[in-house]
Amino acid sequence: MPRLTRSSVSALAAEVRMVHLGLGAFHRSHQAWYTQHASDSSPTPEGLATPGAGGSVPSGTEPWGIHGFTGRTARAAEQLTAQDGLYTLLTASPTAVTAEVIGSIVAATDGGDAVRWRAAVSDPRVSVLTLTITEAGYHTTPDGTLDLTDAAVRDDIARLKTGALPHTGIARLLDGLIARRAAGSGPLAVMSCDNLVSNGELTRAALTALAEQTDSSMADWMHEGVSFVSSMVDRITPATTPADVVEAQRITGFDDECPVMTEDFTEWIFEGDFPAGRPDWERSGARHVSDVRPYEQRKLRLLNGAHSLLAYTGLARGHSSIDQTMGDAFCRQVLEQFWAEARPTVTGDAGDLGAFTDRLVERFENRRIVHSLAQIARDGEQKIAIRVLPVLRFNAANGGELVGAAMALAAWINFTQTAASPTAADCDHSAERVLERIAPDLAGQTAVTHAVADALTEIRSSNRTKAAS
Ligand SMILES: NC(=O)c1ccc[n+]([C@@H]2O[C@H](COP(=O)([O-])OP(=O)(O)OC[C@H]3O[C@@H](n4cnc5c(N)ncnc54)[C@H](O)[C@@H]3O)[C@@H](O)[C@H]2O)c1
Ligand SMILES: O=P(O)(O)OC[C@@H](O)[C@@H](O)[C@H](O)[C@H](O)CO
């Protein structure tokens, strides 16, 4: 079977005008897909679809090439480099899977390669830098500011002072920008595509705080020449499995070590300026709006909040993927309760929220998307603060129900305490202590602590019932 490469599918490589940090599955199903389709005017043919960006597809706009950098390991860069950046995007509806070769990534490099990283960010032709470094990669406190007490941040401050390449995503971004300033390469838009509240503003504030610890003139330079774009990104994309590799080979006839499986729904809504231009992502269906917050709240609370709830309740009940939890009456009931509490917390106009959650049911039930609960459960403390606590806070302040959001929080506490088997009294104590740490404003509210303690008792008893059945 031939290896997937540019020569095997006659795909030309476009000029690099974008840099990405965090070359995971999601970047490849989302920003790389939008970038590829921003420059082709033809509809995607059936089956194996397009040549790479810059290939023979008629272009209404110039194609943009992406130079992607991995975050923690070099593996994705090695696999993509062996395929000239090409990979198969498998798109699964509940009834069928289609395949498309994506060619917008034209270079892929280990993020630990300081020379290539600095050269890429300094390239004057590059005008957009996107990020998917995970929520944990920003090293912020629950209020969204850079955590200067974090050992990794302190270590990176020392590295930045000596010119060594830092390790955290946020500090690596500052390192690249320092190189860009030194090269005099002009303005740039930085766009976070991570599941965070006001992710552009959070990135700007974290970078500025970091710059103030190392070279405060960088903060002034960023203020003048770097825009920070906030974006709501949505496309459920699990980690690639060996079965996906086999499926890609079966459909395309090419040997591809790093395909990506994703769902047939996608959305990208963003707010902010691009001082040096950007791809025409609207041609692929993205939307540029003046206020992204309603869409961000809708997605982070209704989709991601539900994901966290299902991950922790589902793991406790012996499930391993989201689609399995949708067949469990207990999970479905707490999901509907959580949504009933979360919908009124979305402020501003983000469309019909009932229709949004109806569509989420279909998306979560898609059995071709095997989204691992263990993957979703990672970095729970950062995620709960963004996805669940705002729902609890809103309803505590407005006399709303607390049951569903309390269950999400309790299920996470239960998940983090798997080693012990505390008594009911210990549970109540644990709920209070966790709230004191992650949401001190809620810790003193009896209705909240009781709701979380009750939910802890319920989830433990539901686990016992499930285990006994
Ligand atoms: N997968 C999805 O469905 C999805 C959807 C919307 C948004 N996102 C956002 O994208 C992020 C990445 O998702 P993914 O599915 O691509 O994950 P992934 O594990 O496939 O890739 C994550 C990438 O980020 C790097 N990374 C991880 N931790 C890092 C850190 N602390 N510092 C720097 N780099 C780090 C990894 O090395 C990798 O390159 C998510 O955390 C989320 O914020 C994902
Ligand atoms: O990617 P994370 O770790 O931020 O969160 C896990 C999932 O909730 C998330 O990936 C969703 O699938 C995604 O946000 C859907 O667009």
C-alpha cells in the first residue's frame, strides 16, 4: 500500500503564513480543515476528497500553509513529516464515515526545537499564530490569571531570563514573540482555540504577566503589535485509535500513520482583529462576530459541562466512552437536569438553546465517535471551574436548582478520591473542603454545600447499585 505523501496524491505545499502550537488531533480536525477549505472553491467530492492546499483545486483566494509545532512530544511531528504534513480526516456521521486528505499543514516540527520555533514565529510572512495547548497549558489560577506560584511557571521565568527554551505552552509562546520582536517582523494575531473563557483575553493577560517577570518592554511591544483573538471552537475529536488507522487505509488505499477521526458537526466563531490578514475562513463556514461570549458560554457550559458530568458519573458506573453513558438511565437523567440548570445561565443571544441540546444528544449518541471518558476527565480542576461552577454560582444567586451542577462537582470529587471509601460524614467534609479550595465564594453557602454532599451520597449509592447489578 503506498504511503500518503504529497507526490502520491499530487498535492502542492502552500507558503507558510500560519504557525500553530499544540499539533494534536483537534487542530487537525478543526483549524487545519477550515484553512484548507478557505482556499478551495469546489465542493468536497465523495470519498477521498481533495488534493492538498495549493493543489489543482481552483482557488478563489490564496492558500495558506500552516507550520505546526507539537507541545510535549515529537511523535505527531515525526509522523506528519514522513507524510509531508498530509493526513486523512475521517468524518463520522451516525451512519457513515467519509475520508478527506488534508494538506494545509505543510511543516510539522517538535516543539522542543528552539531554532525552528523561533524562526517560524519570526517569519514576516506569518501573520496568524493559533494555539491548542490544553487548558492546563496556560497555567492560570481559577480566576484566569497566570499562576506565579506554579513551579513550572517559575522554572520557565528562569529559562526565559537565560534565553533557554521554556517548557510550558504559554511561556513558549512568549519565547516565540521575543524572537519576532528581535527580527522586526511586524504585527501578528494570536488566537487561542482552547476551551477557556475569553481565551484571547486570558492569553494576553497571562503573556503580559509573564513578560513583566522577564522583560517588561515585551509587554509594551505586544500591546502595539499583537492582537489577541477569542474563539469558540467546536468539533468533537477523540484521540486517534489503531482502528482509525485501519479505517483510513480501507477507505483511501493509502498507508497513513496519523489519521484523525471527527464528527460531522463543526463550528468556529471568533472575535478580534487580524492586523496582518488571515485566511478567508468564512468560506468554510466560520463566523467573525463582535461578541463571542454568548457562543462561548453556550458551548463551554452545555457541551463541555455535560461532557465533564458524563465523564465522572460514567467512569464511576463502569463506562468508558460518551456514547455508552447515553444509554445509561442515571447518566441521562442527571444530564437533562444539568442542562435545565445550565440553559438559563447563558446570557446574550446564542440562538435556540433547546435545539442546541437536542443536537448534542444526537452528537453524544454517535457510536462512531468513541470519545474516551478518561481523556475528558483529565485536568478536572481547571475544567470544572470553567464548565460547572458558573452554573452552580448563577443558580445559587438566583434561587435556581442546584442538583445537576452539584452532581457534576460531586462526581468529580468522587473521581479524585477513588483511593478512600469515606463515610457520609467524611463526604460532607470533603465537599466543603473542596469548595473552600476551588470556589471559596460558594463554600460558605449552606444550600450549595448540602447539594454537593447530597450528590456525593447519591453517586456513591448509585455506584453500589450499579456494581451489584
Ligand atoms: N478534542 C476536541 O474535541 C477539542 C474540541 C475543542 C477544543 N479543543 C481544545 O484543544 C485542546 C487540545 O485537544 P486535542 O484533542 O488536540 O488534544 P491532543 O492531546 O491530541 O493534543 C494536544 C496538543 O497540545 C500539546 N499539549 C498538551 N499539554 C500541553 C501543555 N501543558 N503545554 C503545551 N502543550 C501541551 C500536546 O503535546 C499536543 O500537541 C483541548 O485541550 C481543548 O482545549 C479540543
Ligand atoms: O478537549 P478538552 O480536554 O478541553 O475537553 C474534552 C471535551 O469536552 C472536548 O474536547 C469536547 O469534545 C470539545 O470541546 C467539543 O468541541
